[in-house]
Amino acid sequence: MTDAEWERVRPLLPPQQPTTGRPRHDHRTLLSGILWVVRTRASWRDMPLEFGKWETAYKRYRLWHDTGLWQRLFALLGDAPIAGSTEVTL
């Protein structure tokens, strides 16, 4: 995900939790992992660790799905593909 794409998407994402307590997982890193799974059509368990734990990415994907965030993201991005992606829908 390019910096320009991230700046368009970032305002729609929920705020990151404060850094007290358990360390929070960065939205951008997990979003990149989610997009990697979608682009490659790989299983969640095959997601590279550089994107964080697959369990965390999957939970965040489901949470954002259940709250309608994906629809808002797609509406914002329109037909503009994410850099390096193929035409895959969630």
C-alpha cells in the first residue's frame, strides 16, 4: 500500500488504542496483510509474519466487515486498484 493510498484510507479506520497495556497492532501493517491474503488468495495461515499474526489480521478483517468498514473503504477508493493488486473482491 502506497503512502498516498494509506492517507486516503486512514481517516476511515477506527482510532488506534492508547499504548497503555498490551501493544496495539498497527492498522496499516494488518491492512497490508489482509490485502496480501485477498490478492494472493492464500489462506490466512499463510500470511507472512511481516504483516503480524494471521489470527489478529483475520479478527480485524471480520470486525471491519461486520461494522461495514470494507464497504466504506471500497466506496472511497472506487475502482482505483491498490498498488500491486489484481481484481479480487472480498
